Amino acid sequence: MNLKELAASLGLSPTTVSRALNGYPEVSAATAARVVAAAREHGYVPNSVAKRLATGRAMAIGHVVPQSEHDMINPIFADFIAGAGESYSQAGYNMLISVVPAEEEAASYTALATARSVDGVIVHGPAAQDPRIEWLEDLGLPFIVHGRTAGRQPHSWMDINNRRAFHKATDLLIDLGHRRIALLNGLERMDFAHRRRIGYEDALGAAGITIDPGLMFSADMTEPYGFQTAMQLLKSPEPPSAFLASSLITALGISRAISACGLKLGQDVSVVTHDDALWFLPNQGEVPMFTSTKSSVRAAGKRIAQMLIDQIEGRAEPGVSELWEVEMIQGQSTGPGPFSQNKEHGLEQPHLRAQRFS
Amino acid sequence: MNLKELAASLGLSPTTVSRALNGYPEVSAATAARVVAAAREHGYVPNSVAKRLATGRAMAIGHVVPQSEHDMINPIFADFIAGAGESYSQAGYNMLISVVPAEEEAASYTALATARSVDGVIVHGPAAQDPRIEWLEDLGLPFIVHGRTAGRQPHSWMDINNRRAFHKATDLLIDLGHRRIALLNGLERMDFAHRRRIGYEDALGAAGITIDPGLMFSADMTEPYGFQTAMQLLKSPEPPSAFLASSLITALGISRAISACGLKLGQDVSVVTHDDALWFLPNQGEVPMFTSTKSSVRAAGKRIAQMLIDQIEGRAEPGVSELWEVEMIQGQSTGPGPFSQNKEHGLEQPHLRAQRFS
DNA sequence: CGACGCTTTCAAACCGCTTTGATTACTTCG
DNA sequence: CGAAGTAATCAAAGCGGTTTGAAAGCGTCG
């Protein structure tokens, strides 16, 4: 059943039927109702492809995912997609994902733009200096960056305050009496990891603690990365008394290493981690396992998709940005360090300290 | 630059240009070469929407993801997508993902089919009895199921041998001298979990071990699920000496609980898990952490996408199926149990036993 | 009563590509 | 030399919608 047939069955022209279904005012209320009823009865759904050709709107948002040794398709991406998908389906958009070899990424954006397959794209995992912003600017394709990058042009983005989050996380550990704090960061060519490192270094600097390059690591955020790095550090002559991790996954690895060394998490060694609030790693409960800087990547996906749709539909200007502050969650993974001011802290039960502070 | 303009600039008709670009033989070799060169020079890319309308082929595969309390978008889905995406981009297909409220799932398939937005779909996470097979059969939309279901009609599917995998895993533990083996399964309304449970029960039955419902659990495969369930069991009067887990994520939780109870993984308590070979949880190395039944979900995604494309393009008949056997990986998480025949096993170094057997 | 304005409907053009069914130019053969 | 066959090209008709511009129907007013 297509539009022409539906129109014929109603004794109307395709024009009128089309208008009736799209809610244009030129059609009388009575006819409109009749058309809508008939459409529902026959189970008529307009052919999306024809509609797109006629309107020039793809009603789709693209996500280009380069595949390289450092895989972008990870659980964080999955949660982001889940959030974005909610916004898309509410607004009637489709989500188009292209998994392409890294070297074809630029070509992939060009193809999406010239073939008009999508109305806009979301840029994932921006590097500290990311060429994609310029590509997209040149192509005239609307886009929003999940994160930020140090491009010349102003561009639309949404990010969490990574620098501030890690500054505060580091402060927390320093206040607890920690001085040797290891940083297990993500890949520092990525903007988010770069900013987190600056936050960490700033906090150490402000406290007059010398920055030790031997305590800073940067890698893909896997569990074994956390485990192996922590093992190596804990067995070293001068082990850190605290760890700061960029992902709960890595933090789990660290915690495994702590156990393996016969130490107690939150007593002998403290850990603070960023928590993307991933579905399969809920860090919740009365007193969550990990003290963390928490921000739902799923919520971010939902919001960014909405921002992009607003921009495409002209409800928002390009060049907007949002910066979310993270939530600080007190968990069981932190305790007083070797330079603690008030030693009685150590006797205090962790669950009595449970609280949230932003 | 569209086809008409390109044709005009060459002094040819759109017909000839279209044929030249699509490699039809009716056009002379010389003209064809000239057209291809001009197209490249002008950066001409055919409008995908117009092409789709004209050919009736969407050149897209759909993935409908219902969102419910039991979230389908999880790291396993992400890895699957990564694999499928490879096949799609090689074959020139797009991947369309619809995240919809669970109650709109049926409507979503209908819309995809009638709007001709996709040429086929992949069905994820089939339940033991799944209504979607019938829906899709009725809609006439080509599809392949990742997993299986007990539907009446034969349908195309690709699955791993879940029953056999868990049968063998259970056998392994029994052979090591374990009798009380806890099963931390996924949701048993899902087909894969149902089959795993049967494999587990069959193996116990064959060994003459009474099945204890108090040792069988079914839930979403999160880390805390593993931790809490294992804690509870290990503190019970009759703790199990071994665990069988459906996911490495859950296995990590179990291992955390074992440490928390002051026990040693692979010595005091054994764990075997299924391993989907997720990117951020590599269970590799000379002697991997966990003894596991391993099968890359990413490889499955790649293969299933290929099967579906073959079916759509008429290279394969519908109704085909593939059953993959899993690989058994010997890791550090298993050791002799309380009923071990040869006690000297306990002294053996795990890494000396390292081997693979299928 | 005819001109006018307003609402409602429609025929036809269009979006950019593919494909069918000519048409033309050039060989080949009886 | 004309008929027939073949290769190369093209005009036009789709695909299934939207949208423009015109027309029809109807009540109102001078």
C-alpha cells in the first residue's frame, strides 16, 4: 500500500492525502480525519526512502567508528549509543553506524555528506588535536563532538569537566594524607585523558608534591592494564599509597592486584576512579565499592543526540557547548594515607563516612 | 554535482553515465573510462537516497534493540556490532540501529519492513521461545538470529554450542574433583542461558551428582551479581568448591569475592567461565587468568552479517544455520577439588599445565 | 448578479537515480 | 544495393513521496 493507492481508495488525490497525513492546515478537518483513519486501517507507512528523496532530509544521524588497534567500540561507546538511541527514536531519527578502517575515516565522512545519507554526525573520542572538526566544517555537515578538541574554529561540543574532576579526585587523596599517587590514565593523545592528567598535575603542584613521571601511565583502559601496572608498582621499592584510575574497568584490575599482594583496598591502598556509570559495572549501593567521579555516559549520549537534532532542525545555533560537572561519590576504596593528619580516621568505619558531595 | 550535471558536462545522457559508473557492458570501454575519470575528478558520489528509491534496495541492515530493565545494549552487543560493522562496510551496507521501548519492538520491525528502510535484520538475544521469528516471517523481511529459539519454523541462525560448552566445562570441574559446583548463569529466559543450564545439569547427572537448586542462579551478567552471589555462597554452611559463570564480567565479581573471603582462586576455589573475548577483558597470555570456554562474539558478528548479506543478495538460501564449537582454554582459575583422585595435582604449578584442548 | 476572497482540492513538476524501449550509426551479408 | 544484425547511445518512464501553482466550490458584498 503506497500513497497513490491509498489516495485512490479514498477517492482523493495524493496531494491531499500527503498533506492530511503530515498535518498541513490546507486540508479540511473532516477529510484529514478520514485519511488518517484509512491509513491506520490499511497499515500504511510512507516509504522512508521516497520521503527522504522528496524532502532532502535523511532523518538519520551518523556515527563513524574507525577500527584500529585501539578499538573505539568499547563498553563506553555502547552505553553512549544506548542513550543517543533514546533521543533518536523519540524524534523519529535513525542511527547509522559506520565501522571503517582508520585510514578510510575521512573518506567515510565525505561519502556520508555527499550521498546525503545522514543529516549530521556525532564525533567520538576526540584527540587533543583532532582533524575531524576541520573535515566536517569543510563538508558543511552538522556535528557535535562528545568531548572537546583544541581546534581553531569554535564547534559544538558536550563534555564533562575532566580536568576539574581529576583535580578534585587528587585533592581528595592528598587531603587523606596520600603523597605518592599513581595515575592510570587512558590514552593521552585523547583529549579527555589529556585534561585529566592536567587536573592531576595541577592538584599535585598546588599541594607542593613533586610530579613523578614514574607514577603516570597511559594506555587503553582494560582490566589487565590496571592489574599489571598496579602489580608492578606495588612490588616496587617505593610503592604508591593511592591510585587514580580513568575507568572502573581499570580500577577493578587495580583492586585485583591489591588483593593479590595481600593488601586491603581502602585501608592499605586507596583508589579513586572515574565512573562512566556503565550498566554492567554498577558502583552503587549504600556505600559503593569505589570512591569515584561519576558521570553517566549514557545520559551524555542522550543529551548530545538531542543537541544535534535541535541544531539540525534549526532550534539551536551551531557552536553551542555544555560542560557537565561530575558527581563525587564516596565509596569504600579510600582511606587515610601515610601522611594523614588525624590518625583516628583509620578507625572510622567507611560506611559512616558515606556521603555525596559535589 | 549530481548525475544530470555530470552527464551534461560530458555531453552524454544520464543513462550512459549511470551505466558507465555501474559497469554495465552496453557502454563502450572508451566512454566508460572517460566517465569514471570525470566522476572521480569532480568528486561525484551518487545520492544514496535516490539510488535506493530507484533500485528498491536499502543497502542497510537493521538492528532493533529493545530497552527494558534488562538492558540489551551491553559490552557483548558492542563487540558484536564491531564485528558486524566490518562485514557491512566491506559490502557497502549501512548499519541501522533502532533503540526502542520494549513495548514498541513489534511495531518497530513492522515500520522497518513497510518503510523499506532496511534489507534485512539481525535478531539479538533470542528468548527460549521468541515471538520475533514469527513477526519477521510474516513481514517477509530477511533475518538471521544470533542464537537460536524453539520456534516452529526453520529459520536462519548462527550460534555457539552453549550446551556442549557448559557440559564440558562442568566435566572439567568434576574431573578435577569438584562436586558442589555453583552455576551463575545469565537470564534463563534467554535461549543461550537455558542451553547452558541444560549442559551443566546433564554433566552433573551423568556423573551421578544430585542437582542442587540452591547452587543455581540466573540474573543479568554484572560484576556485583558475581560478587554478591559468591559471597553469600562462600559464607554458607556448605560452600561450593567451584563456580561456573556465564560471563567473564561475572567471573571477575566471583574472583573478587574469593579474595574478600581470604581464599585463593584456583587453589581453594575454582572458577570456569564463558569468555566472549571482549576487547577490554582480554583473558590471554601464556596462562590466562581464567579457565574458560571461549568464543569471540566479535567474530560471530562478522560472520552473521556476512550470512545475512549473502542471503539478501541471493547467494545463500534462507534457513541455513551454523553452530560453532567453543574453544576450551586452560587458565589459572582451576585446580583440584575436594574429591580429587590424585592429590599431587595440588602441587603442580598451574603454568606447567597450560594447554589448549578443544 | 458578477466580482472577490477564502477554503479545499487537484494536476503536474520535482527530488536524483535506474531501467525499459526506442533510435541511430555502423557492419555484414545475400 | 537493400535487408538484417549489432553496438552505442538516448529519451522517457518509473521509484514513492512532497510541493508548487492552478482550479473548483462557496459564501459575501457592492
